[in-house]
Amino acid sequence: MKDILTIEDGVLTACSEGAVDVVIPEGVTEIGESAFSELDKLNSVVIPDSVIQIAPFAFEESKSLKTVVIGKDVTDIGDSAFNCCDSLESIEIPAGVERIWENTFRGCYSLKSVVISETVKEIGCGAFQACTSLKSVVIPRCVKKIGLGAFHSCESLESVEISNGIELIFGAFISCKSLKNVKFSGTVEAWRKIEKSDDWCKDSPVTFVQCSDGIVNI
């Protein structure tokens, strides 16, 4: 495996174009910028617990990548890290990650399952934009901000669960053509106190938010 990977001082900086199934060795602490980008044959990657950071654009446009196992000690996944990984089917954000950066999983058209850890505080602009196979998402209690277009054009997204504690929703669910079910774990009063842009669910069919003690019409 080391023959197809370039590793310098613990940083994985490049991977050979012919790589298919990659197990990154223990001891690597960072996956460098664009290290796995545009690898047409790449099918799966296992990231060890020694890795702390996945740099921006690390896997961008590796369009055959279906499976990624992220080690439990990763704390930073950079912007556009998995942008346009067309075949990626599921992802689990490990505990320790506090922010999902801009465009991190944008255009992952096959993404059906997302598990966001309880440590995440912010979901950045366009983070899951155009993930057209995603049907449901649970926003955990530590998330304070959902950025502009975070789930824009997730056309199969049917249900969203938002935990009490959210402070800002800014154009997050625009053009979610199947979105009809939004649940909020807090009260009607708490929902009304959240700062929301007028277009937070523009061009989506949802008509009300189900709160713990009633509904709020949109």
C-alpha cells in the first residue's frame, strides 16, 4: 500500500492514479490538500485513527469513490474535501469534528445516509448542496448554525429533525422539492426565537414545522 501513497512527515500528499481500495497506514496524521482528488478508479478508503485532519479538496471529484471510513480522532474535515464524489453512499462525521466546512459534501449525488456527530456546532454554506439521494437528516443538539444553501437542491430530502439549541438557519433548505416534514425538538416559542432568513425553505413544499408543543405555519 505504501508504494501507491506519498507520505512526508506524517502527511499523505498524493496517491497513485491506479489506486482502487486504499487503507491508509497508522502513523499518518494528515491527508493533504487534493491528495486523492480526481482519481477515477478509487473505490474505497479507510482512514486510521491517527489522522487528525483531512485538508480541503482532499478527495474532490473522485467520482467512483463509494465508501469512506473516517477514523475516530479526525477533528477537521476541510472545505470541499469530498466535493463532487458522485458515488459516495454514506458518511459518518466522527465525534471531535466541530464544523462541517463549506461545500464539504456538495454534489455527492449518491449520498443516502449522513450521521452528524453531537460535537458539530456549525454546518457550513453548501455543505450538502445537491446531495440528491439524501432522504432524511438529523441535526444534533450542538449545532448552532446552518449556513446558506447547506442542503440546497437536495431534491429527495423528505424529512429534517432539528434539535433545540439551533440559533441561525440561513437559506439552508432552498429547493428541497420533496421536503414535507420538519420537526423541531423545542417549543413553538423557541422556534420563533431562532434567527431565520425569509428564504430558509424557499421553493420547498413544507408548510409547517412540528414543535414539541404544537405547530408553526410557514
